[in-house]
Amino acid sequence: MCEMNPTPLEQTLFTLCKVFSEHAAAEGNKETLNKNEVKNLVKKELPQLFKAAQEDPEGETLLMDFDGDGEMDFKEFMVALSCLACIFKAHCPKK
């Protein structure tokens, strides 16, 4: 599956897995992100979003723990990013 010459979408998927794993490995459980790891991920990987979230009192809910266990697993991470992608798509100018 890991070809020598991945397509842009394949590279994006590999990057998403890598980013999640790198940040999840920072503290505690390596299969989940805790609140501090989520904050650091957003601050580093999504700096414009982080800045906007600081200005919006509800901004912190953009990337959240959906099942209430205090951590974000990979499925929750992907759902949150999918929601963000839909928001960005809706706000992109139509060609």
C-alpha cells in the first residue's frame, strides 16, 4: 500500500496518520490525544485555526472529545478534521 510514488490524496492520508501518531506519543496513551496534545497539535499544525479559536469563545469545540472520555482517538480526530474540511469547503469561493 505504501507505494514509492503516492498520489496527493494518499500522501495526505499518510500525513494525517503521522501527525496524529506524533502528537499522541507526546504524553500518556500513544493511541489517543489528551486535551493538552490536541491543543499542541492545533497550535502547531493548524496555526490559523488556533488563532481564530482564541478569538472565538466557542472555538475550542472545533476539535473535541466526542465520547466524553477525556481523550481523542483517531476516529474522533478524523471526524473533527472532516467537519473542518466541510466548513472550509463551504467558505471557499465557487469557481
